[in-house]
Amino acid sequence: MYPHAVQKKKIVDQYNKSSAYISCFSPLESKPLGGSFPLRIKNVGVVGSVTVASYSGITDHDFTVEGLRQFIRFYED
């Protein structure tokens, strides 16, 4: 696994928030690391995460958001 992906996943696993959200508010995270999100199931909680680590943090974040949106739309229909 790539170091940035591991770092992003650790942030999500620890805080159960997106890596972009945490890196904006946490003095412990010195650089923006978008692209990792917790996966929540209603009435269950966090069951995992999805992480993208290949571009800039903002691009990874946007790519992940769009991928999750398309996944949800596919299964809603």
C-alpha cells in the first residue's frame, strides 16, 4: 500500500470523519490529505472506508466524492 493511502486511512479509522475534514481542523495533520471517507450504514455505523491516493489531496477528495455519488445513484434506482 502507498504511504499516503495508509496515512489517510489511519485518519479515517481514528476519527470516523473524512481525511479532508480532519486535516483542515487538526493541528496534528500538517498537510491536507483529502481522499479517504468512512463508509457508514444507517442504523449500523461505520463499516469501513474508501481511499484514493494518487493525485493531490483535493483531487483525491473530489474523485472519491464523485465515485461514491455514482455508486449510491446506481443502487438507488
